[in-house]
Amino acid sequence: MTASASGQATPALPGPGIVTASPADIEALSDVIAAAFLILPPSRWLIEDPATRREIFPSYFRLYVEHTLTVGIVHTTPERTAAALWLPTGPAPACPPLGYDERLAAVTGRHCSRFAAFDNALDRNHPAGTAHHHLSILAVHPRCQGQGTGSMLLRSHHATLDHNGIPAYLEAASVRTRRLYQCHGYRPRPSGPIRLPDGGPFMWPMWRPPRPLTGRAPGAR
């Protein structure tokens, strides 16, 4: 299997315990991501009040789930307790979802400027020139965290990326998640860390080169 110039990988079945999400999962996965991200430092920077965060986040993350279902890959569990959103990205920067600015403003209201600043900070540091898959979101519902679900989702798609020779990119939102990603082969990018505006928290851009396949005969494709 080979990757195209746009970073597209030949589709593969997800590993055991993982399913490919469908439009019927949009609401459930948006709620899972909102719950998982509720108290992360960037989330608190985006919206200071926790009650407002709980109100806005499901609709905000719905934008990402809908977009990734259209142009990328969304993996989840049979119980819909986690989500991994992968966006194949070419050498040039990816385009935002259609009507994103208007939809973002409608969802976030008076907080829109913070969300726009967040997007701009990440976009400025997104690597260009190499096709890759962007892990835009990896989320596990709080009641299911610490059970290896996130690692299971990572390993499943990494197997596809390694087989296709495609690197991966992400932005870690906390020291704890940065350590998790390091265990899966990600390394900090020299452009990081990213400091969110107005004295905001740090985020860590990380890159994972594809790992060589083992057990392959010499010269085999």
C-alpha cells in the first residue's frame, strides 16, 4: 500500500475493539470529546466559566467530528466511549471546513475571538511541505480513562500509517498527554512549545515518523 501526495493512506480495517465512526455517532462523540477536554488547560483558557464550557463544547466539537467524518477518519470504540480524529493533510496547509468562521461564531458567541486566536496559534505552527496525518483530537471519556483506550486507538491507526510510510502530527494539550504520545513514538517539534496568547497555557507540537515494518523480506514492497 502506498500514500498519495495528499497524505491519503490505503484504507485498512481498524484493530480489535475499534470501529470506524459514522454520521450516526456525531452527537455521542461530540459529547465524549466535550467531557474529556472540559478541564484541560487550553479549554480553561478558551472559556473560563466551567458551566459555559459545558454548554458550548458539545456544539463546538461537533464541527470537528462532522468535518473529519467528511474528509478524514474517525475511530471510536463499540461503546462510543472514545474518539480519534485523523485528518490526511498534504504538503500545503489544509482548508478549514466550509463556512467554519460563521459556524464558529454562531456556536461560541462572545467567546469567538478566543477560539479564533486558538486556531491561528495552531495554524501558524502546523508543519508544511510533507504529507502527513494530523491527529486533531484524541479523547477518552473521563470514566474510561486510564484503561489503555487511547493507546489502543493510537496503535491501530499507527499500524496503517507505518504500512503506508506516512508520518503523524499532533498538538499535545498537557504534560500528561505529551508523555503518552512520547511513548508512542512522537517527538517534540523544534517550533514548539506553542504559547497561547495573553499569557495562555502551552501546547506541544509533536511529530511521529513512520516506523519501519518488521518481518518484511529484503526488497519486498
